[in-house]
Amino acid sequence: MSSLPRRAKVKVQTVVSKDEFSSLSELSSVSEEDDKEDSAWEPQKKAPRSRKQPVPKESRPKRVPRVKRTTLQISDGSEGVAVKEELNNSVAIADVDLEDRKNKLDSVKTLKTKTKRKNSAQSPSGQRTKKLKVDEETNMVNTAETPSTSTVWEGACKKEENEDDFTFGQSPLKKMKTETCPQGQPVRFPANANSIKEEVEMNWDIVQVLSERTNIELWVCANIIRLFNDDNTIPFIIRYRKELINNLDADSLREVRQTLEELRAVAKKVHSTIQKIKKEGKMSECLLKTLLNCKTFEELEHVSAPYKTGSKGTKAQRAKQLGLEGAAKILLENPGQLNLLSYIRPNIKGLSALQDIETGVQHILADMIAKDKDTLDFIRKLCQNRYICIQSSLAKVSSKKVNEKDVDKFLLYQNFSCNIRNIQHHQILAINRGENLKILTVKVNISDGVKNEFCRWCIQNRWRPRGFARPELMKILHNSLDDSFKRLIYPLLCREFRAKLTSDAEKESVMMFGRNLRQLLLTSPVPGRTMMGVDPGYKHGCKLAIISPTSQILHTDVVYLHCGQGFREAEKIKRLLLNFNCSTVVIGNGTACRETEAYFADLIMKNYFAPLDVVYCIVSEAGASIYSVSPEANKEMPGLDPNLRSAVSIARRVQDPLAELVKIEPKHIGVGMYQHDVSQTLLKATLDSVVEECVSFVGVDINICSEVLLRHIAGLNANRAKSIIEWREKNGPFVNREQLKKVKGLGPKSFQQCAGFIRINQDYIRTFCSQQTESAGQVQGVAVTSSAGVEVTNEKQGKKKSKTAVNVVLKPNPLDQTCIHPESYDTAMRFLSFIRGTLYEIGKPEMEQKINSFLEKEGIEKIAESLQTTVHTLQVIIDGLSQPESFDFRTDFDKPDFKRSIVCLEDLQVGTVLTGKVENATLFGIFVDIGVGRSGLIPIRNVTEAKLSKTKKRRSLGLGPGERVEVQVLNIDIPRSRITLDLIRVL
């Protein structure tokens, strides 16, 4: 929804503050309604209420007839007519007269009082209440010097491409914190603004814990929680709410979300555990407090293990059942009065001898020590400052049951020891895999010095008896400490260390996979070429597919290049290339790739395809076979043999990598590390999020894009994408973004999330439906310079038909081809009036000149203040107005490496300098294809910051798939087919 109705409401107030947009506190003086809404500064009171607001209001716009913008003719009020103002439907054709808009809004405000109460939310005043829903959730800014980001919440946009701050640019280091907000000052909160009420209450504050674990400021964490609670997507937040997250990048935001979900999962499990224990009647006040203090699954498991259903009970529980708990407490509180002989019962097992009683008391004390919060906090802090190592060795039984080749793979870890603070993530994953395969035995080694210091602290401080204790009682206490550490605390620490190391390693592995996937998806497309895709093979031949520049299948065939018929098949290939004027061959990197590459390289060197200048490239065919037999492929290419479908996919991966790779499940693309060993739920969620991020930031032309691509746009899913395609097929192309609101299943929230990432090509609209638009505009009487075309009828609309029942002619809006969000169209129009520009100049050199001269004269901060918006919003508006039509930032990135000849492994020598393309990036090194049939490895220690390009836009922290590099050969191991490389520079 546009921010126009919200701002218009403020303009017609009788009392207008000079700095009305600077803070919500000043805005609250305008009306009593605002006072109530500003009470949302206390999230715990307002958050539940604000989540309920969208529910009735999503359906209300459906039932609302529309009013013509120029006449505002209202039919008889007996039917309860409501007025709905549509967003800038024809704002694009000419500049908008701001005074006319204000007069119109005055009229609409007057009409509001005549409508039914249930429909009043559809007037601009009602729109205002709806807009403040997000304000109630966030309430971000309260500074006097700068415009409030809460006030312009829905107008904050991120510059899509900037040399210094680019969405896919070099990410800030994970632990780097920025102390100032984008407007130049930290965002201020009331004292309780950082506290957020969760559905499940714990003894710890989720914002505080989230900030500690991610090392991100409290106010940013509070904002992120509110944003996610309000169902905002990561691409939307990154581009249009960047000032509220203090310029975090997508990977950092994803990491915060994962941590938040983990904390909520722990809280949920804690409360389910509490309910189970209460049902069994075993709950005590001390146990309840301990459970509510748990922050990890390991802590919860440690505390709740004795109370699990079916458990035979711990040694301490059995001792308590014998009545020895009182003796244990007396030993600590008043040892002088303890007489263990009085507990002897000759006929009861466990109480028949003094030694049995001492053992029982010892077990109870050990259990008390192991579950004491102060004691566990001390031992954890002690371990942080001491040497703790993880060790792995060859399992004794592994040689009998495991394949010899598998054992050799773990040669490095058969006698391995490393400090847990220094061990690398890939080493943890390798050790875990070896342990799961029963090849390795792993243990955490805590030195005796830690145990001795721990026992000394317990005796002298925490567990010191309150009176004189006889030697035999002190011996029981010493034995309890030894038993507690060895039997309970040490295993707990080992589980915690292993779980933390594994969790961190899995997260890093998944994040690495996500960075590689992003870089692969954003490989620069090669449009406008006819291409031949080749899926290599031996016995079953090489599958060929020729596709047009628009990705249409022109021809498919099979040739047998490696069965003694190579010369005969060369004639067929030449004829095909000449017939379709195709000079680009794309070869999949699977079986027989090397031989097929050599075959084409030999023909090219002989100039066999003259007059065509043929080049070829190698592309990953990971996932092509899986996709070729999928229902999606069957629907897209019906009747085509699956083997030929894979050749089509291979060719399209070069023509438009993003559009083709989104059809394949991300984990099958094969640019990860230990991907089968990590949490599959976490992996899928992260990779799907990365795909959504890439597709959204590239944007899609809604009138020509496929359903598969559309479903990955932020705010959309498979059902909504299908509904959009069906609407397009039934009603023709979308004229502007507002028509998305007519699509079944696309509510206000979905529209808000997806609108900024959907493009509408203006040339396509003008060519395809200009006559229809003009004639319909005359019939409806919609002014060309109006900001919205609105029609009113007194007919009550049904609930289900309301999306399509109202016929309103919408005008093309040039802003719909930009990255500017509809909520910022009003600000964009005011900025255009400032620079004396027109919408027809969008993307043209004269627009860029006007913007640059105005920025030099006024400065971006001053302009943003005069427009009552943020610098981020203004920057994205500037980008949208200055970027040419059909702008695609992927063109700045690396294209596939086209070649005409090859080099053999045997031709390599140490010291040879080569150029290659990064195939995969892992935590231990970078794999580079140097054209010899075997990838070389650049060890991670050789990838230094000085060797990375400063001028190029970085899409991830380091190198990633698709980047071209210059390398030097350091070592060649021909028997093991291993090549070690050194990075010289990034090309």
C-alpha cells in the first residue's frame, strides 16, 4: 500500500508541527488516537494486538467499490458505500500536482464520516491506522535531529547497487559491529523498548541472549525480532528496511534468524518438559527455576534426564527414595549433628551397612553439585581459560568392518589432537564423519589441573560445610566432588563442547554453501546467442540441444563421438551449427567431458567450422539429470527424452543461469562442503532463502517470467505464483503493479513484500496494450495526470469475488520498471518535481545529469530531510530513476570462460602461471578449474586479503564459484591427480 494516504492524513491536521515527521512522540500530540498508537513503545503490551490488526483488514478492501478520481461521485449511501483510494495508478504519465492531491484528500476525509464504521478503514484516515501497524511493532527512532524511520517505515529502501555498500558486496565480518545508524546517530529507545514479550516466557530475555550470541547491538536484535514477527522477508528487509537493521547483510540476518529459531525451540521444549514433569507430580520450585534457566538443548537434557518416562532413575534418586536426602543436607548445614549409624536398616537393601549409607549420601551430594548453577558456571568459565583439546584416533574394530579405502580417507585424523579454540570447522565435520562410520574414536581431554582447581574451589567456597565436619564426613564430601566431576560434570562438558563445535561447523558449512550458491546464481548471463548444449557420454552418445537466444528449443540430436565414428559425426555437428548460425558450444562437466572437450578443441584448432568462429565452455551439470526426470521438466518439455532435456538445461545454464538453476533443488547443485552431514532442515531453509534473495534482487518481468522463477520472489509461493500466471493468461499482461492486488490469494502483506521486486517493462506494455489503455481511459474518464484511477459503485461485492469484481482501468507507471517500492512513489514524485524531471526521462542520461547536479548543489542528507524521508529511501529512489530500463546488475560479474584449446595434466610444470575459474569454495581451500580435466586446490592460507580485488564488487567474504583467477602451480601429484596452486590475483 502506498504511504500517500498516511502522509496525506498528517497534512490535513489543524495542528502541524514543523518537524512532524521527526519523531512519533511529536506526532502523538495531533490526536488521541495517535496517543494510543504511540503506547506501542511498550512492545509487550502492543505486539499481540498489532498482530491481530491485519486479519480483518486484509478482507475489507475486497468488498470496497471504487470512486473516480476526477469526479468523486458517490452513489446513495443506503448501501453503506466505502471509498477506496488506489495507489498512483496513473501517476506515471505526468508530474502530479501536489496541491490537487491535497484538495482531493480533504474531500475524502469529509466523506469518511458519512460511511459505515466498518468501512471507515478504507479512507485515507483508515489507511493511516493500517500503516501504523508496523510502527506499533517497531517504533524504531526517536531522535530530534533526524527524520524518524518509524514515520517513513514503509519508504526505507536500500540502494541496489553501490560501490561501497552493495547487497552482494564484501560482507562485513561476522563479529564487526557498527555503532551508528545510517542517519548518522544511534537509534534511541525508551528504557523498555528492547524487551520483547515472547509466547513462551523464560528466566532470560531473548533479545539479550540473541545479542550475546550474535554480537549484534540490542536495538538491532529487537528490531529484527519485530520485523520477523511481522512476517517480513529477508530481501524486503535488506532493501527497504536497512536503516532498522543497521546495514546488516543478508547472511548476518539469516544467522540471526537461525539463532532466534533455536532459542524459541529451546523455550518451547523447556515448557513441554515442565508440563510432563508436573503431570507426573515430580516438579519442585528449585527444578522449575533450573529448567527456566536453560538456554541450550544440552542444558535441558542434563537437567531433565532423570525425570524422563521409563527411566530407572539415577543413583541419587534411588538414594533419596531410601530417605538419605536429609542426611546429605545435614552434612552441609550442620555436620556436627549427623549420625550415619542411625540410618542403618539391616533388612533393607542399600541401608544394611554404613558403607552403603555413605555411598548413598555421596550420590545425592554429587547430583546436587552437578545441577547447581553457580558450580556449572564456575567450571565453564574455568574451561574457557584452560587448555582443552579434542583428540581422534583409529578405532580398534574399524579395520575389520570398514573398507580399506574409507580408512585411508581419514589418515590425517588417525592420531589427531587440537585445541578446541583453534580447530577448524572442516576438521570437526571430518572427525564427526569418521566417528559415524566407526573409523575414528573421538574424545575431549580436560586436564587434571582443571579438576583439581574445581574441587579446591568447591571445598573452600560453594560446598564448604557450615560447621566442623569430622574427617570421615569430609572424606564423603571429597568423594562426592570426585564422583560428580567424573560421572556427571565431565560428560556434560564434553557433550556441550562437541555440540557447540558441531553446531558452529554445520552453520559455517551451510553459510559457505549459501555463499557459493549465491555466487553461482548471480553468474552473468550471456543473452542474445544461439547455443548448443552437449551432455557428454560414451556408450549412449553425446546428447545435443540447440536453443535460440530466447531459450526456445530449436533442435535436439544424439551423436556418438567416442565410438570410432567421430569423423562422420563431425559433419553432422558442422551442418547443425551452420544451419542455426550457432557459434557457442556448452559442454557439461560429467562423464566423457574431457574427451568431448578435446574433440571440439581439435576441430576448432583445425578451423573445421569455418566461417563460424566457434568457442566452447565447460559448465557444471550438477542436478541436470535429476531435473530432467522431474515433473517440472515434463511439464516444460513434454514428449522430449529426459537425456535430451539435460542437454537443454546445460545450454540454458549459460544463457540465463538464474532462471535455469532455480528449477533444481539447491542441494543438488553441488557447491557445498559436507552437505550430507549437516542438518538438512537448516540447509534447505538457508539455500531456499538464498535463492529467494537472488531472484528478488535481480527482479523478474512479471509479464514474461516463468512460474518457477516467480515462486521464488519474496512474499510469493507456489500457489500465489500459479494464481498470478493464471490471472495473466486470463486478463492479459499486467499494466502496473497495482493490478497484483486483484490476484486471488495475494493480500496486502504479500503485495508489500513482493511489489518492489517485480518489474513491468514499459515498452512491452506500450506495444501490447496501448490502444486498449487509451480507449478504456476515455470511457472511464480517468485523467492522464491523475495519481489514481478509481471507480465507485453502490453494489455490494461478495467476499470471494471482490478481487476481480471491480473494474478499474490502470495506467502504465514508469516507476514500475524500477527498484522503487510503491510505498515510496509519492516521495519519488516529489523528488522529480525538485529536480524538474519527468517520468519519461527515467534511465536516460539527462535524468542522471539532473540528479547529479542537484545532489552536488544540495547534498543527499539535506534533500532527504526536505522530502521527510531517510537517506536509504532517497538513495534507492535515485538508483531507480537513474538506472537504464531492463537494468541487470549481474552484467558486472564474471561470464563463463570461453576457450578454443586445452592443456593436459602432463603438460603442467611447477611454476607455470595459468588462468582458471573457481569451481567450489570450501573452508579449507578453493577448487579451481584450470582446463586440464582435474581441478587444482588453492589452500586457504594462500588466499590473503591483499590478493583479493579491491575495485571489483565482492559477492561474499572470499572467492566463490564463477570467478576468474590467475594462479601458479606449486605442486603436481600425478598418481593421486592432485594439483596445488597459489593465488596470484583475481581477474
